[in-house]
Amino acid sequence: MGTRRGKAVIVAVQLPEVTSDELASSVAELERLVTTLGYTVVARVQQARSHLAAAAVVGEGKLQELAALTGGSGDTAVVVP
């Protein structure tokens, strides 16, 4: 395992063509990779969307949730699969 680098938030977006099982598997794999890189996963944020918007991958509510989790300090890595 690597040296602890800090905290990470895993962000996942479920599009219509992705099943809940596929999303869970993808998030679990990503969490293992992030942990291997030395980060501590402190939260997971998931959102179902019909499509990806040009301005943001997640909606405004999820962006606010991420801001609350990270405190806007930049101390927490946000990882999106």
C-alpha cells in the first residue's frame, strides 16, 4: 500500500444504460484503486442522470453536497469514474 495522501470522495453518476450492479461494481473497484494510491475514502456521492450535462457531471444539489463534504478547502480529492 502507498503512503496516506489525504481524503477522497468517490463520485458516481448512473446513466440509464448502467445497471445498479454495474455501478456498484465500478464504484467498489474505483474505491480499491483510490485506497491503493494512499487516499482514505471518506464519502461516496451517487446520482442517477438521464444524460451528462455540458456544464457539470452532477447536478447543482450534488455539487452543494460535495462542497459541504470537502469544505471548499481543496484538502479532499474528488474522484469520478
